[in-house]
Amino acid sequence: MIEIGVDVLFVTDDYADNHGPIMSPKFFREFELPYLKEIVNIGKKNGIPVLKHSDGNLYPILDDIINTGISGLHPIEPGAMDLADVKEKYGDRICLLGNVDCRYVLPYGSEEDVRKDVRRCIDAAAKGGGFILTSSNSLHANCKIENIYTMIDEARKYP
């Protein structure tokens, strides 16, 4: 991918659900972490940022993930983790991506619900930079298109 000119490496697959990591932190450190570190090292050698995606509660392994040297973390899932907390602890080391609720707000919310959630995210993580507003996972088929447009509109308008 680097040889054909990608701008970023995005490492996907979830490490956690809402309760915590899907494997013990010990096994994560033994079997998964070395490979994430290697991908980050390859990215750094080639001047390519590495972003990590994982839903769920990453708190028990979050220091490990951040210490690999990733450039960004997506999506800091609402209800599983607190965006403001992650920004406070790690916002000077990585870019945070996410957190507009795509489970309930984007599929079922009103225009005001969407605007309120966008403002929540911006207030929690935008100060000082290092934040990209996006959904809390994806813009899947259940997300209302008008809510996606509202998310973008509010992000452009909100100070």
C-alpha cells in the first residue's frame, strides 16, 4: 500500500466490546501488540501516519495502544469510553477521530439531537487541535442521510 502511494494506514478490527478487551490484556500484549507496533514502525519509516480503529472499552489496554506510536485513534465509542477523558490523557500525543453517535443519534435522532451530539464532541476534544469529527464507527445504511448532512453542517458552523 505504501508503494502505491497511500496517505495513511488505517488498522481496523476491534480489540474490545463495551465491557472491555475481547482478550485478556496479557494475551493482547503477547499476541496482538507486537504486530501493531510493527505496522506503526513501517509507517514511521515511510513517513505514513498510522490510525487505529477499535470500538469498545479500550481503557485496560489504551496505554499499550498509544505507546505503539499510533498517530490517531478512532472512534472513542460513546458509552464505552469518554471522549473528553481520552483527549485530556492522550490528546497531546495522538489525533482523536470520532465520536458522533452512529448507534442511535445518526440513525434515529432529530436534527437537534445530531447538532447537540456534534457540539458535545467538539467541546470535548477540539480545543488545541488533534481532533477529527466523524461518526462513532461508520456511516452505515441505517444512518439517515439528512442526519449526516446535519452533522457536517453543525461541524462547519459550531465555533
